[in-house]
Amino acid sequence: MQELWWTAALTTGLVGSLHCVGMCGPLAMALPIGRLPHSQRKLAIGLYHMARIIAYSGLGLFVGTIGQGLLLAGLQRPVSIGAGIFLLLWMVLKRGRLSGLSTINRASRWITQPMARFLQRPTLSAFAGLGFLNGLLPCGFIYVALTGAIATGQADTGAMYMGLFGLGTVPALLTVRSLPNLFPTALRQKFALFTPLFTIAVALFLLIRGVYMPTTITDKTGQEIPVCHGATVEATR
């Protein structure tokens, strides 16, 4: 089952990277790489993306812990179904322009203001700070990935899920920086069209998983272990 989660996470990152090129590409282009010594430039880019992935993993650890608690409470099936419904409703609200973007923009100022300061300070620590804060910025595909992470029902799996998601976004962001002519502005904006299609696919996956999820989960003992609210855990060898 974990292999399926890893595939879903990496695929979300790879597909989401097209969205990231449209939304985060301008930030990648604005990084003050040229103000660093040549010997530090590759390290700075590496630190930026590493810190971004660490931020994603931290978010995954948080929501995965919540999902693990819900699993122990016997609520993992409704969580998976609810996550799928949430994504579908979110897409409807977004298309209806009722997603509260102005509220999100105001709430994200505590992130964007220090990012602006980091952009003025071309140091290795500033690049790491930029990457970490960028990983915390509100983003549609991060919501999609976090929905999958909470549905894993495990803290470590949620962290790994989001880490792989972040890793999947790196190639496109590196390319838009090094080969900007491949991603003109008009093309980057069109990439956002992939968001609703893939979001619907993830929502359907979570719904189907929730509907057909077994009522017992297995561990190494070969026995069913009561958990809570009548839920049991059954072991595999």
C-alpha cells in the first residue's frame, strides 16, 4: 500500500510542478543568484529546494499525525471519503471564485514579508529561509497533496508523502530558472489548467479508497487488535 502512496505523492508533485511553474516560477526567476559568488550558486539553489522540501515534510508530518489519530479512532474510512468530497467541493468553490483568496493573501503576509527581506540579502542562509517559507505559502496543489497526506493515516508516511511531492516539483522549477525560454509567460499561465483535472482524479481516488477500504488493518501478529469505537486491527505476516 505504501508504494501506491509514494507513486501518488511523486505524481502529484510532477503534475503539480506544471502549476508551480505558473505560480512559483516568477519567484524562482527572482532569486538573487547573480549576486552570489559563482562558487556558492549551486549550493544556494540546493539549499533553497531542500528547505522547501523540509517545509513540505513538516506539514506532512503534522497532518499525518492527525490522520494517525483518526485511524486509531476508527475514522480512517470517513476521513478518506471526506477528503475526496473536500477536494471536489474546493474545486467547485474555486471555480465559483468563492475560495477566500483575499483572506488567504492577508493571512500569508507573515510569510511574504520576511521573504521580501530575504530577497534583498543574497546569502546562503537567506536562500534556505526563502525555500522554507515558500514551502509554507498557500497553494492549491499543496492542499491537494496535504489531503493525500492526511489520508495515509501515518505520521511518517505523511511526512514522506509531502517530501516526495516536493521532490517532484523540483525539475520544472530548475528548468524554468535555467531555460526560461522553454516556459514563456503565456505557457506558464496555461499550466494552471492541469490543476482541476488532477484534483478531480485525486478526489476520486480518495473516494474509491474510502468506499472499498477494509474495516480491519493488519500488523505482524496475525491477530485482530481492538482499537476504538469497535474498530479492529488485523495482522499480516
